[in-house]
Amino acid sequence: MNRLLHRRTSVLILLLFCSLAFLSFRSLSNLKVTYDIEQFFPEEDEDLLFYRAFIKEFKADDDFLLVAIRRSEGVFEAAFLQEVHQFSQSAKTLPFVLEAQSLSFLSNHYKTPFGLTSAPLVH
């Protein structure tokens, strides 16, 4: 009798879990994501006011396109890095593109006895 009760309870719990999972996946299409940071602050919050003043002066920073390039052999290979560099250079010529950055453009800055100098991050 105890074993039968345990089995029925297990089946009921499993059915309940499956029903809840089904309802969750069904409502997943209604999920909406917002990137408006102002919704996280109460109105007239001093941090929100500072944020709005900052955006008014410096503009929003959410107008960029990030392009990631994956290579299964790894990215640190000269020919591949040259292609990425050329891709980034050609992206600069597209209309409305103000700046294009790439791993090949980055450099480290060093303080030496002779002054400040920089070297490419990837050689």
C-alpha cells in the first residue's frame, strides 16, 4: 500500500511539473525585454535625475552594432587577424558608421623612462 501511494504521488508531481513546464514554454513567446534603464528607478530619484542629465549632455550609448567572429581554430593567427582587420577597415566606409574597432586596432600603452609609448595588443 505504501509503495502504491509513493508511486501515485510521484506520478502526480511529475504531471504537475510537466504541466507547469508546458505553460511556461507556451507563454515564452509573450516575453518582452526592455533595455530602458529608467524603468529601474523610481520617478524623481536622484540617480535617475543624474542619469537623465548625463544622457542629455553626452547622448545615449546604445547605438552600436557588435559583430563577433568565431573561429574554431582560435583567433590568434596572422592571416585570420589580417582578414578581421580588413573587415573592420571596410566597415568604416559604410554609411552612418562613425567608428569601427577591432582586436587589430587595440594597443597597450606603457610608461617608459623615455616617456609614454604604445605597442599593438596583437602583434
